[in-house]
Amino acid sequence: MQQVWLGTGWKMNHTSREAEDYATALAMFVRGQSLVTRLFILPPFTALAVVAEILRDTQVMVGAQNMHWQSRGPFTGEISASMLAGCGAQLVELGHSERREHFGETDYSVNAKVHAALDANLVPLACVGEPGIEREFGVADEWVRRQVKIALHNVPSARLTRTIFAYEPVWAIGERGIPATPEQAAEMHRVIRNTLTELYGTGAAREIPILYGGSVNRDNAAGLLKQPNIDGLFVGRAAWQVDDFIQMIQLVENVTARRAYA
Ligand code: PGA
């Protein structure tokens, strides 16, 4: 069985001082536990080094929320994969819908970034998900299938094992988002899994974690995790306070334990 993943992206929240407090509390919690959940947090760039240092030698992976696809050059304000790795990052989120909406990211730039991340030994966490209008017109499947295929264009199967997908329907994200029902999420996770199978075969496709994100909270987490092909949760608001994240970790641990003995 796939391991279960739980991670949070902080978006543009937390100064490095606040991040330090969060990471310190989280490190203290995880050091006292034997957890089976794969955990990660994605602070802003400015807090990456401090958070990675505090969580070093714990099972919490630390990553960034974006990066440039080039390794260096005249790209004012941008950050490269090797810069992230140098700060202790192990993974990098790519193509979040807010990046697509506000900063012009496309499926093609996500693909370039997936390659750059893999070259730098970072785990790419590629975000896909349809806008509400695509769902209304009945083309959510095609939309997401296309995103997955372009994100992985020219990625050989040998490198695929280090990749994670997050299905985050645009209509489910943020303050005004409506969480996908477990059935809606499961249906799209199946589409993603099938696309991966088509591209790389069943064995390889099964190894790729597909996480759900979009208004995940403690009330809907268990229902989502019970669905086939949902290998974990990617949480925003409901994990920006460390106590909330810790409670979410405990909840996921309980669900996973029940899943293992079911
Ligand atoms: P949310 O954010 O949980 O606050 O909806 C999810 C995300 O954007 O990844």
C-alpha cells in the first residue's frame, strides 16, 4: 500500500520568526512520535533555510512553493532549484493554481520546472486541477489529463519515482472554495492514475503519490483518505497554525492505522 502523505503550503504567510516557532513546535512533536505519515511543509522562501535547519533529521520534508526553471541568469527576483537545495529544500511545489492565475504559469513552464527540479534532486510536487467552468462544461477529465501529460513531457520513467501530484480543483481552493466531495476527488484521482498508467504502465503509475488539496480540514480529511487513489492531503488554511497541523497529523495517523488493519 502507498504511504500516506500530509503536507501544507503556507502561501504568503509567516515571517521567518513565526516560521521558526512553528517549525520548533513541529520538530518537538514529531521527535516524540513514531509516525507513519510522510510529512512536508512548504514555507515562503524567506523562511526556508531556518525551517529546514530546525527540521533536519526529522521525517518532515521541507520544500519551496515555486522556483525558476533555469539554473541561473538574468531573472530578477527568481530562485533556482540549486538555490533551494542549498537552503535544505527537498521538494518544490510547481504550478499551484494561484501561480497559474496571478503569475502566468502554464503547463509548459510547469514541465520545464519539473525537469529542473529533478535535475537538482528535488521532488517536484506538480499541482493540477480544473477551473469550475471546465467542470460545468463536462471537460474536467480532459483538462486534468492534459495538465498531467504536459507536466511529465519527456520525463523518463526512471525519474518518475521522485514525482508527486496534487489534484487541486481551482473551485475548491481558498476562502471561497467548496471542498470536493470524496467521490468527486476520487473520480479525478482515478483519471490522473489512469493517465499515469497510460504513460508509464501500471507498476510505475502506482508508485506516484496523488494528493488531494482544496479546503481540506479536520472534518473532511478522513472521508477523502478513505477513497481509492487518494494517497494523501495537501492542506492550506487548516494547517497554517502548528497546533492545527499537529491535530491533522494525529487524525491522519489514526485513519491510516485503521486502513492498514481494515
Ligand atoms: P486551502 O488551500 O486548503 O486553504 O483551500 C489549499 C491549497 O491552495 O493548496
